[in-house]
Amino acid sequence: MIRIGNGFDVHPLVERRKLIIGGVDIPYTKGLFGHSDADVLVHAIIDSLLGACGYKDIGTLFPDDDLQYKNISSLLLLKKVKNIICKKGYIIGNIDSIIVAQEPKLSPYIDIMKRNIASNLGVNESQINIKATTTEGLGYIGKGEGISSYAVACLYIEC
């Protein structure tokens, strides 16, 4: 059996925060605001994986009013989700994702993002795809107010 899930996340850019995307600390003048490290890519991937195995969403599993998740690395949350997937008898086929940001340029960091995500999920890097795009200056992302990410995950039931 094949299960498909999709995920989306968005966070505003603010002063005095690190910009963490795909587990990578990216040099930039602003960072993403959120309860955890606000890693939009990992959050979208988590939601896609949870959706594919029939769970609700990241906010239900890791609520933003729970202090144990304050400033936590989203890669640690990803490992917890991997354990949920395994306990339900699923294996990851592949994940396809896209980061939407006007700035900074993300292409130099994509390979390390893939390594981080693959490593934390215990899969081959070839199973993880990450793309980056802009909105050509349109909307809140184009104005530099935030960054978003979309992800689709394919899971297989283990036989």
C-alpha cells in the first residue's frame, strides 16, 4: 500500500533570530519567528509525513504552548516522527519539497539540507528532493516578510 501526505508551513521573518532551514544555520539579517527553531522546511516535511501515516499535524503532536519544545531543533522533532512512522509499519519512499523565499539565496545550502534530513530520517539522500524559488517580489514573501515551504511524502507499508 502507498500513502501520500502533503505539508505546508510559513513563518514570519524577524530581527534577532537565527535563520534555520533544513537544519542549516543560514547567514542572514533576519530569522524565522516561532516556538521551536521555526524551520519551515522541516515543519512542512513533518506535516507531509504525519499526513501520509494518518496523524493530524505538527501542532497537535508538538504544541506551541508546551515548553519542552521551546527553541527545540526541528530535526529532533523529525526523528520523533520517524519513530512514529516505523511503529505504524511504514517506510519512506521519497519526499519532495520546495522552499519559497525572496531572500536569501538558498541554493548553496540545499545539499547540506538534504543530508540533514536524510540522516535524521535514516534514508538515502536520493529519497529527499529540495527545491527553492521566489515569488518574483509578490506578496508577503516577495516583500521579505516571511518564508514558506511545501512538501509531499510517499510512504509504503512494510510487508
